[in-house]
Amino acid sequence: MPQAKRPTSVPLHRFTDGPPSRAGGQLELADPERALAVAYAPADRRGGLTALFALDERFGGIVSSTSEPMIGLMRLAWWREALEKLDRDPAPAEPLLRRLADYVLPFGPSGAALAAIEDGWAALIDGEPDEVAIARHGCERGRNLFTAAAALLGADDPRLAAAGEAWALTDLGYRHSNPEVRKAALAQARHRAADLPPGRWPSGARPLAALFVLARRDAAAAARAQGRPDRLLRMLALRLIGR
């Protein structure tokens, strides 16, 4: 009896689970706005922030290229274990793990904290992506990613964790192929964004806050076009004045 075919999705990111793309020996991010956010970070933290975003894109590539959920979960589990081992063992030869060990862990985030991001991606293939799974994706992916990035940047703003959740939900709301998942993710993103109190963002938080302010606008809009000039100007304005 033929097996029922699992619905497929468009890639959440252009990354696969192969080695990170490189340009001139540097990691190259698929998301142009995250790449710009990195440029707003202090020079000695840009390598670490790029590696964090590349890790998230690596997870996204695994999920988006998975046709068998069990295989995808196994690949994600390998990364979780490898990241946790960074807390006690030298980094293996895998280039991204070496980058994380060299440019992220020395500034505070632990391997276990980075491993926690994986759970948000696993939520999308560990069963149906229902409302609970979508919320788990926002929390475990977005909150954990922004919390690790905030530690790396030395940013102290209690809004950043929730901002990361809203950002991840918005990103999912524009990248998933299932319209019901997109609709639910954007609805949750609007709710999370509305909960954040207004106010000026401190300088250390601005690379992440720039991503959040675009996500907040995107969650309320019908479409987004990353890299558009008005979006880049909005990011620049936040970098300069904190709002």
C-alpha cells in the first residue's frame, strides 16, 4: 500500500546543512537584513553574531530540506549534542562549530544555550505545526537566539527575549508554505509585539532591535520585501536614535 506523501514546504532559508557559505573567508548570511544588523554590532562581536545567525540558518536549512521528519530530527539532534559538547570539549573540525567556539562562547553564551535554539526548529517537524508548535518555535528559536545574541553583545534590555519571539514568528509567517501556519504565526507575532513596552533601545541592543522593528511592521502587513531601501533606512534610523 503506498504511503501518504508528507506535505512539503518551501525552504525557510537558502542554507542547507552543508558548510556555511563563505565570501573572502567570512560566513555569508542568506538574510540580507540580518547581515546588515551584524554591521551595526561592535567590530569585535560581528564574527560571533554572524555565527549565531548562521547557526539559525543552518537549522532552517535542515528543516526545509527534510522529507522524512525522523531523519530531520536526527540531524537536528546531532547539532544539539555537538553544541552542548562545546561546553566541555574542544570544537571539532566542523567550521561553524569552530566559529561558535571561537567567537561566541568567550563572550558568555554557553553551548547549551545555543543548543536550545534547535528545539524551536524541531517543533516544525515533530508532529503537525499547530498553534502549540508555532508558539514553541517562536519561544525556543526566537527567544533563545536573541538571548544568546544579547549576551554576546553585552545588551541588557528585558524586552529582547520577547522581541526575538516576535521576530521568529514573523519570519515563520512569511516563509512557511502552509497558509494556515503563516496566518497563525503572524497572529501570534502581532500579539507578542504588542506586549512589548515602547521606549528607546540601548545602543548594545540595537542590532537586534532593528530586526524586531521590521518584524513588528511585517506582522501587521500583507507582504514584505527584504532589502527594500525604506526598510534599510528604518534600520539605520533605529541604529542612530534607538527608536
